[in-house]
Amino acid sequence: MLVNMKEMLRSAGRDGYAVMAVNSVNMEMARAVIEAAEEEHSPIIVQMTRIQMKALAHPEDLVPMVLTMARRASVPVCLNLDHGPDYATVVDTLRMGFTNVMIDASALPFEENVRRTRIVVDTAHAMGVSVEAELGHVGQAASGDGKTEDFYTNVEQAVEFVRRTEVDALAVAVGTAHGKYPSNYVPKLDFRRLAELRDALQMPLVLHGGSGSGEENIKKAVAGGICKINVKTDAFAVAANAMKEKWAEDPEADYMEIMVAAEAAVKRFVKEYIRMIGSNDRYTFDYADNGSRE
């Protein structure tokens, strides 16, 4: 079933698990993600960024396919705009049928972040769509952004931000970063700050930069109040490695065989991740009156 994200994440927070959000740039990835969720009886989030939609996940082609797969799925599926940079992009995706949008103005001054987020919230809520925003700044792993507290989410600011914007979920910066970390580096998360944010906000919290953060960190983050975990780099690497392995095994493998191998690998990866964050066998809550778009 196609749903928005609000009740999906509130249920996760109440029952102590997280929902996986996987950036999916083609039919095979999206299908692998949704089928993995169905087999694990888990809610799931398929998401795309504006850059990904321009490069490969062309929305006029991919979005209708994802919406069709979501509507016929036996588990709750949300289609999310990841890191929406501006109001125009958000409106475009709302028109396409996305059921959650993220407005990311986290690199801007606090007041401008509040202003832009509030406008998106008002527009999206009028259409029955939930909204995620970011406070603090989850930077790039390659730049070492996750290593400095300058980027971390301030608890007092977060309380004011949520009060003024009425956002449904908040991406917080507690030590992770986007992209691939340097070799043998595992980020050190500020779990004390996460606990303070959880207690002060009492709302769904989101962890960006989930890839490469390590199983121990991920499990502790879920226990500490994280309800949604974004995964892109690890999922892309799983697909790429599966294709390389297939070619190494059979240099004559054709395009279809390569893509089948990649899809199967992504599906296995998502199933394992779902179990790690505890969302397996969690799809039975009632969307009839809360959050169902279809």
C-alpha cells in the first residue's frame, strides 16, 4: 500500500524499531527494495534525490513504476523526495505523487531554514503529504564533516524549529556523514546528544549517512530513538559489486544477467538490514485512518 511517512515513523518510534529508506535509481533497485520488505513483512521507504532523478532515475519513467509497485505491495511503502533543495523541486514531486518530501535547508541560517521548511509543511500537509527537514548539517564523509561537532544538531534550536515548522520528522546530525568514509574509519556517534534530542522532541528522528556507520552504531541509534535510516552508498556498492562478481564469474554475461545479479544482491542486502533495525514483522498497524494515500 502507498502511504505517507508520518504514521509509519510514529509506529516505529513507539515500538522501538526503524524503517529503512533506500535511494533507488532504477526499476530493479526499487523492485528489490519493495520485494525485500514484503518478504520481511516490513514497512519501507523508496527515495530519490533531484540529482539522481536528473542523472538516471528519470521521474517521468520511474515514478509511475514505483507508485504502481507501492500500491500493489502487501506492506506500507512510502515514496520520498530525499534532500529537496528548494520549493520548486518539492512542488514538482508533490504533483508526481510522492508521499513524503524532505526540504533540506540545513546549510542555511536558522531563520531561513525555519521559513523555507514552514512553507513546505503548509503546502504538503494540505495535500496529505508528510514532511522531513534537517537541522544541524550532515555533511560529506570524504570531507570529514562527521568528525566535527560544529555540524551537530543543537537541542534547544531543535525544539524551537519543530515548534515553529510543525515538521513531521527531523533529520539530526549526531556524527554521521553522507557518502563513503575513508578506509577503516567508523564514525563516532554522539549518543548522549541523540538521547537529549529524543527526550526533548518526542517525535520521529532520522539518521542520514547510515552507510558505513557499522552495525553497532546503527543498533544503538535505533535504541536511542532513530526511526528512519537513510541508505544509499552501501546499497549502490552492493549492486556494483554483484555486477563485477557476475562478470568475473562469466565474462560473457549479458546485460540482463548482470542486472538480475544486481537486483538479487540488493534484495538480500535490504532483507538483512531490515532485520538489523528490527522492522521485520512490523507491518500490521492500521493505516485506514492515518497516512494512507491509496
